[in-house]
Amino acid sequence: MKTAVRRVLRAGAGVVLGATLIAGCGGPGGSGGGTGGGDDRAPGATPGATSTAVPTAVPDVSQAAITVSPGDGAKDVPASGTLRVTVGQGRLTGVTAKSADGTAVPGTLAADGSGWQPTGRLALATRYTVDAYAVDEQGRPAAKHADFTTLVPQHTFIGFFTPENGSTVGVGMIVSLKFNRPVTDRAAVERAVTVTSVPAVPVTGHWFGGQRLDLRPADYWKAGTRVTLHLRLRDVQGAPGVYGTQSKDVRFTIGRDQRSTVDAVAHTLVVRRGGAVLRTLPASTGAPQHTTYDGVMVIAEKYAVTRMNGQTVGFGGEYDIPDVPHAMRLTNSGTFVHGNYWSPAGVFGSANVSHGCIGLRDVKGGSATSPAGWFFDHSLVGDPIRVTNSHDRTVAADNGMGGWNLSWAQWQAGSAL
């Protein structure tokens, strides 16, 4: 008899489990009772055993609706102004965005939790993933995942810069960038190019056409200033379909304060260091038919020896000197201050005989003790030289580093910002 009871209990337990499994899959449940109403026992159940049904569970679904833009799987997404996460009927509790290499994308979550957006630009040619989390008004959680790929540019541009990284330059140095492709969105490019300094001074850019951007302060740099050019051109669209590739810092230092003045009538080059006269050198400037530019020019390059050919600057075959010593370029159009060994010594300090350059006495092969050699050794790229009384026009602002010939207001007017 005890054995029979155990068998019935085992059979009843099996029926209850079966009912639970059916209810869990959403099947109908029933309850036994009454006579003549049919047998609602589970098939194979022992007569007299009853089934117990478990009600179907109602899913606790969050009403928060998260939207990630661009959508999952999007391609050729622009690098700026495109990534957004928003939510309806709830608030965001967190957003994680990162590139394929694990670099996090910094962003800002709205105070009310209604949206999130990145605080900077995305990188081009990069796969990103976004995971967003939210809760609805009842606190029920929701999540959304998306991944997308940014645009792979077909055309790029770079800026060739001066001065060189790590260099020490004069107080008249102007930072200059020359782009290998025309820039049409000058404001976007100029925002990505900044210059900072210690001690700090405001620095503004000035465009000369679509491929050159120069930057300078209102006045000459202070001696000892540490300057940094910040290039953040990577993924900046400079023209339709053309994107920058550079992201780097260029650091240089301003050396001692040396400024020189050339007087074409007095035939002198006066060198001042820290405001005091360091030396006065006899000089010869442009002849009456080839006068030297007036205004401020800045030493851009230094050559211990170079060739000067009149054909390269529009003078035909008037001269071709293969070994000009102690030459320092002042303009792109060919103005130099240089050593001169072929003119009589009595010319310097008394006559103007050049084709527009500033000549200082020297010897063939160059001498460190000559006026030209001394000035070469005591000069830096970036040192300003002002020419007066030449009775020529003022050198153009884009001819070498002639930007100091513009007033600060004129300079600022050339900024795209």
C-alpha cells in the first residue's frame, strides 16, 4: 500500500512540472473541477491526480526609445557634426563611443538626459561603435548598439611650414604655411591652425590667396619667447572632398632682439642689438635703374655660398655669379643681403651699384672677418631688416616675410575668422 502511494505522488509531481513548462511557453492553462465537464488532466496522468497551471508572465518592457545617428552599419560618414544619440520617453544614463583601436570618443550628456554628442571631430577612415543606455519613466532600462565607418578620403592636403621645429629665430619671424592644394574653406583650416607663446601674445592669421596662410603677432616677438605652432588639420575639409592629414606641434624659440636698418642714401647698414647700435657697416644697395625695395624684409634663408643668375629674376644674362658668399634671402623675388667681392672696395659706403640686393664688402671664397662675413655670423633667420630712402615701392606683404609692412588692422582683415 505504501508503495502505491509513492507512485501516485510521483505521477502528480510530473503533471505539475509539465503544466509549468507549458505555461512558460505561453500555452493555455486549466483547472480541474465539476462532473461531466471532461477530463482536463494531462495526458498519461494517473486517475485522481490534478494539474496546477502557472499564469503566463507579462514582459516588463522599457518604453525608452534610443536613437543613434548615423544608423547601425552606416558608411562614408562625415567626420564632423554627424554623431548624435537621443532618447524618447526616457533619459539617457550613459553613452560609450570608441574607435576600433579602443580610443574613446569624449562627449557631453545633456543635463536632462535627452541627448549626447561628441565634443570633437571623429577621425576619417575609422570604424566606430556606440553603446547607449537609458531608463524610462518607470526606471526600466533600455540599451542600443550601433557601429558605423567614417569617410575614406580620396584627396588630401598638407601644409609646408616655416620655421623649422626646434629652431631659434629672430624677432621678425612670421609663421608661414603653404598648402599643396587650394583651400576654399579658409575658416575651417584657420581654426585648425593656432599659434601660442610664452609669454602669451595674440596671434592672427592672414591669407595670401588660397594656398598660403601666415601668422604673426601685432608687433615683433619678445626675445626669449617660446612659440608653438599647433597643426590640427587631420580630417579637416579644406575644399570639397579634400581633407587634411597633419596633426602635430612645431616648437621654436625667439633669440636675441636684433634689428637692422639700411639707408640707401647714407649707404649704411646699422645693426642694433637690444636697441643699442652693435655695428655700422658700409653698404651698397640697388642702382638707380634697379632700386631696392623700401620697407621691412626678414631674413628667410642663409647660404654660406650660392649662385646668382640674372635670368632667374628677370634680368636676362646681365649677371651669373656662381659663388656669391654669405648670402641671406630677403624676398621670394630675389632680394638678398650678401657678400660682394667683384665690386671695388670704394663702392661700399659711397655708391649703389646692385640689381636690387644689399651688398657688403667680402673676398672671393668669403671671409669671416669681412663685413659680409661678420653680418652673416651675427644674423638669424627671422631677423628684420628695414630699408629706407631707396625711393622704391614698399615690398609686398606676400613677398617673403613682408607682412610687417601691413598695419595690425590690415593684417587682421586678411583673416577668414
